[in-house]
Amino acid sequence: MRLEVRPPAFRKGRLFVIRYGFNIKTRHGQRVENIMIMAATQGDAERRLRQMYHHCEIVECHEKAVPRRVDTLDIEGVIGLISAGASSIQKAGTH
């Protein structure tokens, strides 16, 4: 049996996720501000950041809880959109 440990923001039923914002200095000295990364932990966010910016210096990091998308896939709504689109295409072809 495997036990999965997740940060509080990602546990089932939570309605928010954590977005980490970084200001960095690249290895060539250029400043890049407001890089936003959604991750489970700050360590994960920093790892992803360093995959994009090798040998960067993190000048500032802040985190913000943001609402999780709670949109669900409505199959009937999707079928209705497809049906409506198909009928409008058929009508356009008959004129």
C-alpha cells in the first residue's frame, strides 16, 4: 500500500492551488520578473524554474493561493454544442 502525502492546497476537496512568483537574475545578469509557476511545493517550483533558467539566481519568491478551476466537463453541453455546430454547417452548405 502506497501512501501519498500532498500539501494542504492539493488535497482532495480543496478549492485552491499555490502559485509561486519569482524574480530572478539569469547567469548573464539579466533580470526577469514575475515568472509564475503553479506547483505543489516551493521546491518543485524552483526545480521547474531552474529547468528553464539554468544557473539563475532567485532574487525574490512569493506564493499566492489561487482558486482551483472547478469547471466540470458537461457531456450533454458538449454534445449540444457539436450538434448545433453541425446543423449550422449543414444549413450554410444548402444555401
